[in-house]
Amino acid sequence: MPAKHSLMPLLLFKSCLIKLRLCRSVFLPASVLCISSFYAGPSKAELPKVDPPLAVFAMNSVPFQETELEISEREEHLWLSYQAWLDDLRIREGLGQSAELIEQFMEEIRKQKGANKSSLRTLLILTTQENYFPQWRPLVIQRLQEEGEVARQAAIAAVEGNNGRINDLGQVTPIRAYVDYAWALHMLDAFHTDQLTVKRFRQRLEAFLDAYVEGVKPYYDNAFWTTGYNKGVLAMDVASTVSLLYRGSPKYPRMKEAFSTFWHNVTTLSYDGDNSPHYDANTGFHAILSMAVRQGKENEVIGSVHLRRMMDRMARTVMSSGQSAKWGKSMEKSRGAYLRVSAGRGLPWVLKMGYLLWGEPFYLYVARKYERFYMKKQGPFRSSGYIPDLWPLNIDAPSVSLARPGPDDFSSRATPRITSSRAYNGLLLGRGDTDYINVQDKLVLSTGHHPRAPYLLMDLSYTQHKAARDHRSGLDIQNFNGAHTITRKRRWAEANKNNGIYLNPSAYDYPSAPYPSSEVSAPGKKLTFLNTVGYNPAFDYTIDHYSAGSVSLEAAYGVVEYSRYQYENVSAKREVVLLHNGIVVVSDTISASDVYTGGHKGGSLYQVLPEHKSEVGHNWVLLKGIPKQLPFDLPEGEKSTLDTLVLFASVPSEATIALSKNPYDPVSREWFHTHTPVLAGEEYNLISLIIPLANSDEKDALLRGIEVLKGSDSRKVRIPYTGQQQLEVEFFKENKAEFRFIDL
């Protein structure tokens, strides 16, 4: 069904159910979006009607897409949360508590130091719109002037404490806070008048800018070109605000020039963000969208392929459940059996801006699902509560109900990224770079958008700030029915801290090597690591091919192939098939050329946390009690956890399979792995499976029934399904994998 619209005012949204089609206003070609799909079959195909499985989940155990009822219930919950928040404000306003309410906003504004200034933005909407609290305006202006003066003194102290230099967030952040108060006063028509307190505030700001900011290198001395690093972007937020406040004035020409060149850089020449979920959502990209709205430059954002690429990636890297996926320098919390990854509070606003700008319903759909997920208590993690962010007006798209992906939306894809072909050794974009190339980013595999549907992310990316450059083939996170069936804990950046293919020097016990992980994650040279492992994660991988898509209604497929993997004359290929019942089938191939000189063990590994480790067999590990985390309450009687079987179904005869600790791993966990000495002229294939279990008591029968059939040009992996059928995944040497049901 299409999305629904209403033309009714904001406060009548709840009763609106007028149906109109929600169309995409902008479509980017596949060359820009890197969308790859191998299957375009019916969206509502009938699954085989067979007896229910004994050990694994049935293919229809979780839905592919959400129903209108499920979407409307979520949207109603969000609406009621907003309405309850607004009703509380009105009740307290009626009790004469305006000053207390405004003071609460001021306290929140002081705390919000990043790009996300939701409290300041919301206060402006509440104060300027007739249907809210325009009577607050005099007191809000007074308090903004007072807080601005405090911020001015903090900004002066920060710059003087750095010997007059402005070269880091230690100076940029307090300056931004100060000029944001000026912007808020501008929005309240209390910046340019000759009223005494207004004039005094403006004169003090100008004195500060003249003495401490205008003309100061590296940010405010004429043209500024960016690599995309969030610190530079946030510095340009200051230049943007000053350019807006003094538009049409000859004042501050250098700051204006800095912003003008920066804006041309990110919208037209080149831009890509920090390689981390929460950095983009709460710093650089967030700030760019805010600048666009403040400056009235929305059309320039709409026409930017670079900013559209960023927006689409951010939407695709929220998992089906509504929780953020993880990669790079991710942000997460773990308590007991629970792990919760977050892209921060700024992501919903960013995605809603994406909907306002490009009209893509998927962005609004994901924003609302993400909001609902974090508003729900998940085990030991409390609800985030309703977080108001009402600017710009109608940012919540209140007239739109039943926001959902379009019928032609593909849930599996390779997300794109760009980097310089020359600057910074190809690891970053150059400043004002036009000589850039497309490089690998992430493989996203999923079979549907329902919160229970499976989702898997493989981070292949090595460029831009915050990247984990050694994560080239790992399963960073896989989620089924809201449970992290396989993932990795924390943000350590080495290949042996992820669920992937890994080669280790033969001198050390696989998969450990004696170097400090903290050195790898820190800026600067990594001499201990480089001397120990003998390869450089930034440069010693050569990728040949990567793609992601669907091979059937029930199966998503991703592949990545390297002609050099860590060491010279070693190549590697990983193929992954994700089934709709949560099963992941992985084929890893490691090859050494005839001139390979030896000295390494090669294999694959998976993280095993002590909280979930239950039973261990000769080629398998059972993980139990993985909590489901979903954006809704589980039905009464449904089990709240999931068990997962991880096994190596086929390895070379000489391979070792083991569960062991890495003594140099900062995280308390074990690694389930297989490895074999890598020999010149040899090729090794490893088949592993991740199987969510519907019935752990049937584990042994399942293990006995799994088989790998090796042919001349393919390998067939067969998994017991029902009494009448097996599931079969076939990997080929040259072609993409295939999935089928096999009748017994």
C-alpha cells in the first residue's frame, strides 16, 4: 500500500487517514548508489507449505515487511509521545511555570555541544509559532542574551588559553556555542535592531569576532577547503552563522570566503563523512544540513550527489530492528548479555531532513523506527524518552502517515564511498578534491524491512577518519529477530578482532600476536603492530570485486574478493548467503601463488562472548541467551532470547579448529576459529554457518544432518529443514551463489 498523507494541521494529525501516494522526488542511478540486486521476483511470493522445521526456524517465522497496522501503531506511539510532551508543557504553562520551562531548555542547550542543537532549535519553534508559546518571546530573548554573554567569556578563555590559536574543538566548540546564541536571537528578530540590549549584544559579538576569529588560520583566513573531517566542518559552522548574520554587510569577508569555498567543496567538488555511525549523524553531516536550512541552501543539498550518497548510507546502516548497525569507531553499551549500538540522538533529525529534501519515504520510515527502538526500554538500558527536535517547521512530517519503503526498494546493496586518487595516499579526500575515485564501503544484506527480518553488515572500508582499516571481510554485525546472532564487541580495529578471514604470522598462536590494540586504534605510527604482523592494513589489501543483492525472495548474497589479502601473493574471497530464517552460510577461500614465500597461518574466526557461551563441540559452539531487542513489546509467552549455533561445516583435512583466547585482546572473550598453514600454490576453502535455533534440543540432529558436497566447480551446503526438505546453498567458482529448497 502507498503511504498516507493528510492536509490537516499539526495538532489534528492523529485523526488523519487520507491516502495519497508518496513518491520519490529524486532518483540516483545505480552508479551513484551502488545498488546491486540479482533477484527481482514477486514481493509477496508464496513460501513452500511444508511441515514446520524441528531445529531451525521456518522461512515464514518472521515477516518480510511490516503491515499497515504495525507501522501505524509505531507512528501513533510517536505521536502520542509528542502530544504528551506538549500537553505537559501546556499544563505547566497554565500553572505559571514559563520561567522554569525556559530555564530547563537553557540547561539542555548548555549541555549540547556537538552539531545537534535540538533544544535550541525546539525552543525557537515553540517561541515563534502561534500555536505554541509566542508569549515566551521576551523572556527567551533575555535569557539568550544572558547565556550568550556567559558563552562569550568561555570562548575568550578558550582562545586565549590556546595562545590565540583556533585549531581544535577545544576552541571551536565554545565559539560555536556563542554564535549560536546570536543566531537564535536573529531568528527572534532580536539581533539587528537598535534596542539597547540588542545593540550591546551585537557590539560585543563583533568585538569578539574582530579580536579573536576573523583572519585566524587555519579556518578563518579566506578560502577553506575540507577533507570532510568533522572538526573542520564544525569550524565552518561558525563561518556559516557569521556569514548569515552579516549577509549584505562588508564585515568579515575572510570568514565569508571560508564558508563559501567550504560549501562549494562539500556540495559540488567532493565530500564524504567520518567512517563511524554516530560521528556523521551528530557532527559533520548533521552540521552541513543545519547550515543548509539556516542559509536557505536546501536546493544545493538536493542537487549534491555527495550529500545524497551520505544520506542513503546512513539510512541503510540502520538494521531492520531499528537499532544502528556497527562499524569503524562505533558507539555502544554492554551490560551482561545485552549489547546496544547507537548512532546517537541526532540520527532521526538527519533522516527526517533527508525526507524533507529528497522525498524518499525510506528515510522517514527508518527515522521513525530508530526513534521507537531507542524510546523502548531494552533490558538494562532505559528508554531514551521522547526527544523533541521541532526545527525546521514540520521536520516530523506530521501530515505523513504509513511512511514505508517504496515497492521497488532493495534491502540488500553495496553502499558507495569515495576517496582521493592521490592525496593522503588515497586514505582521505584531498581538500577541495576533484580527482577522486569510488571505493568499497559496506555490504548490507537483508531479506526484508520488518524489525524481525535478518540484517547483516560487512564493513569493507578503509578510508576517511574513524575507519577500521583492517576490517576488510568481517561480519561486523548480524541480527535476526532483534538478537545479535553474531557481532563483535567494542571498536578495536585489527582483523583478528572481527568475524572474518585472517592470516597470522606462524610464529604466534592463531589468532593472537603480541602488540597493543590501543596502538592500532590511536593516531600516529603503529610500529609495534607493523613490526609484529608484517603488513600494513592501510595499503596491503587489493580488492578486485564486491557486490551485494538478492538471489531469491528468501536469500541475500554478498561477495568480496581480494587479489592481495594482508600479504604479498595471498588472495582471499568471502561469499555470504543470508537466509530469511536467520541462517548465514559463509564460504571463505584463501589462495597462495606459487611464489608465495610462506610464514603464515590462514583461516576464519568468530567472536564468542562468555555471557553466551554454552556448549562446545569439535567443530561447533552453542551461544545461548542472546536477548531480542525490538521496537515493540514481545507477545506474551514469546521467548525473549535466542540461541545460535556457530560451526565450521567444511575445512581442509590438515586444518585446526579451536576455541581460544587472545591474550592481547583487551576484551574478555574467546575466538572460535579454524586455521591451516598457508603453502605456496595451495588453495583452501572453509565453510562456516551461523544458525539461529528454533529448538536447541534438536541441535545434535541438526549437526548430523548438515553436509557439504564438493564438486569440480561448486560446493553445495545442505541444512536439514523439515522432514520433507533441506535448504541448499551452492557456491560456484565463477558465478554468484544460489539458494534452493531440496525435496527429500
